[in-house]
Amino acid sequence: RQALLVSCQFISFWQEQLPPLGRWVRVECPARIDLSGGWSDTPPITYEHGGAVVDVAVLVDGRRPIGAQARRIATPELQLISTSGSLEGEVVVELVCRDLDDLRDYCQPHMPGALLKAALVCTHIVNLLSPQTLREQLQERFGGGFELHTWSRLPHGSGLGTSSILAGAVIASLYRVSGRCAGVESLIHAVLHLEQVLTTGGGWQDQVGGLVPGLKIGRSKAQLPLKVEVEEITPPEGFVHILNQHLLLLYTGKTRLARNLLQIQSKGTWSMA
């Protein structure tokens, strides 16, 4: 995990004006399927041997199933809401953070709102080491707080890259609502960094698959710091139609936390070394 944290050097952004109080910044993303190269994006394989994964961004029932939206609010606090199915769906997490201690469990992925809290830390909206209180930080830098909503129409643990793509949507919305913009390459590395901070681990193929449109191949060289490069692929005429005609998504009803699979895979790799 420490080896991949240095990938944050490939994150860059530019400053823009803060959006007005109350104006929503909304980001919606497709899911992803990988056609070849899965697991070559995961550590330690990806930085010891290099990785290459072919991904396709897909709609589910004709919709982008993963999303986040954020807005500035006058009160210097953080309102975090996650819903199931859609923005208007059942609320599964609703938190109000008024103190830095409310955010210190950001690295415990099973805790409610952990991903959202980790995103706030990784985008430097919040500095947990600052002598200032949370209210003081938010008021001084942004003139108030933030309200952040996330949603997914996919089942938990579906295997379609939901958490990584959702992290990308959250980071993109937080950058924009705090007066910054970042390119897709920076978002890919920002998600990689966030997932190491969150301790879920993980590689890079999910965010490549969901943040870059269409058909593409992501690559990383056998080196540290790990840098991901993406090449968009123009499919032959009729490819998308044929794929849509032959693609069926079936839900097994079984869920799993990617962190557990990744730990098993990593231990197996190290034991063979």
C-alpha cells in the first residue's frame, strides 16, 4: 500500500472560481466490464511485471448507474448522504460532521461514510492535522460547508467496479465544488491513492473502465512510482451493436468486499515469490 501512495504525484488540478452557494455539481458514471488483463492491474503484479487491461464502459438499463453530487452550504459542516438505487432512493447513510473527530475513521472501510470521508481528506478539503477546528477550516477556506450525496443503482459487491468508479465521481464533484478541476488521468491516480488511504487496496482498472468512455486499454509499466496510461480504442463498425446484442448482466445475489479478494490474491502472489 505504501508503494502505491506515491502515485499521488501524478495528480494535478487547476483553480477555478468557487460555484455559488447552493449550486449542485453533479457527476454520473457508467459501470465497467473488463475483457482481458484482469488482475494485472493489482499490486504487486502491476508494478513488478506491468499491467494491461482492456475495459468497456457500460450503461445498465440504459443509464449511468453511479453518481455523486455536491454543493456549498452556508453552515460550516459536512453533510454526507448515500442513497440506494438513485438520488431519490432509500437513504442508507446520513451523517453530519461538525468536528474533526467525526472524520478520523475514514480509513476503516466498513464504517458508514468511510469512502466519502476519505475523499474529503484526499482532496485536502479537510486537514486532520491542522490546529484549526473543522468549522474554522471550512469557514476560512470556503465560506461554509458542503453537502455531498452519492448513489448507485448496482447491488453492493456486484463486481462491476462500483466503489472505485463512485470514488472517482465523488473526487471529481469535490474538486469542482471546492473551486478546482482535474483531468481524467489525475482522477484515475486520485482514486488509486484514495483506495490505499482507505485501506481497501486495489488496482486501477475499475476507475479506468468507468471514468474513460467507451473501449480502452489501460497500461502500467513495471516500475514505481506507478503511473497509469490509457489509450482509447476505436472499435470496428458494428462492434458496439454486436456487443449489446450478446451481453447479458445477471446478478448472482452474492456480494463480496474487493478488499478481501485482493488480500487473498496478494498473499498468494507473495507466497509464490
